[in-house]
Amino acid sequence: MLGILSILLLVVCGIGVLTAIAGLIVGFIAVFRNSRKGRAIAGIILSALALVLAVIGIGWFISNFQDCFSLPTQAEAQQCVERKLGVNVENVSP
């Protein structure tokens, strides 16, 4: 269950890493106790997959947006990221 949840949370809001770690721990405990071994192995595999996807995603983000991190202001960094993503967001004043 935690393996599936971790993949979904990784895509939705990025906190799937935490549930993936919890899924690995719970999965290994279940395997060592011989409790629902098939589900435990599936959970371990899905949790490990979520962690691999997180590492790949972080690597992609850093490699593509590394030059935006060193800009002096947040506005310039945001414009750099938007330019690289091809997004044109106009500032709306309240």
C-alpha cells in the first residue's frame, strides 16, 4: 500500500520519498516476519521504484535549472525557470 501511495505522492506533491522510505522499512519487516510475503515484496519493489524516480527527477531538475540557482534575486531565478520551461506568466498586482 505504501509503495503505491509513494509513487502517487511523488508525482502529485513530491513527498513520496518519505512514504517510500516508510514502505521499504515496513516491507522488510514483513518479509523478515514472513507475514504476507508477496505483498511485502511488491511494496518493497514499488517503494524502491519511487525512490529511483525521485533521484532521476532531482537529477533532471538540477541539470536543467542549475544556472537559475545562482541568480541574485528570486524574481530573476523565477524568470529563468519560466523561460527554460517555456511558460509565460505575467505578474498580477492586487
